[in-house]
Amino acid sequence: MFTGVYAVGLREMRALAEPPRPPELTIEVVSHMWWWEARYPDTGFETANEIHVPVGEPVSLRLWTADVIHSFWVPRLAPNLLPDRVNEMCLLADETGTFRGQCAESCGIQHANMAFRIVAEPREQFEAWLAQQSRPARSPRPSSPPEAAASLRPPPAPAATPSSGPAPRVTWDRT
């Protein structure tokens, strides 16, 4: 009897592990001390600490680490990432939203800062995000006129005279 229950359980677990349909999108996630790199191989761009996925579609995640053991943890998902090993998993976001993830493996002094976000959005918004990320970066605009930038330079140090000893320490404020 136990053998029969075990066999049925294995069959059901395999069925649950398979995505409803083959994933059309693959994202490579590489953990680093102390940040996450998300590569979108079909588009040629990468993001840091943020992964976008379309809602209702299976997404293949290829996970590995560039250095030490990390754990890619999003509620209900938690594979360990071991050096020299690639883990593969299928992610299916069934609702829109932004979900926080965290490294759940104590990986060093900055471990607590190893957070990331998964943004699950409708296909149209996901496509718009992909298109925006694929464009070349814009040059930054100056945030202030040139004369304001000149005021950020430190004032010249007063000249020292032989009788006054070393020059006084000069500090400056950016405000």
C-alpha cells in the first residue's frame, strides 16, 4: 500500500513541477557579493537587483553565483546557488506586483544588503520596459548652471608663512 501511495505521489509531484507550457523567456540571474545581476540574453542588456517578468507566463530562470554560496529567496522559492553550478527553475507570476527577494544565505559582511525586486507586470508593460531598456542610455543633463558648479570647488588654502607653522586645515561645505 505504501509503495502505491509513494508511486502516485511521485507522479503528481512531477506533474506539479512542470510548467503549464514551455517558457518563452529565459533570464540568467548571477549573484555577486553583494548584489544580483539579471541578464536578458535575447535582448543583450542586464539589470542590477531588479527582475521584470510578464504575468501569467512561465519564465525560465538560470541561477548561479560568481563567488560564494548565495540563496535566491522569494517567498515560496529558495534554491541555493553554489559556485560552479547552474540551477534552473521556472517562475510563474500569477498576479501583478512588486515582490521583494533576499539572499537567505549568510554570504558575508554585506549580506543584509543583498535584496532584489521581482516586478511582475502585464505583457504590454513588460514589452514596453524591454524596449526602454534596449535603448542607448541618455547623456545626463546638468543639474545646475555652471556658476553653481564652480561654487562646489573648495576654497584655496591660505598661504603659510615661516612664522605661522603649517597651514591651517581647510574644510568646505557643498551647500
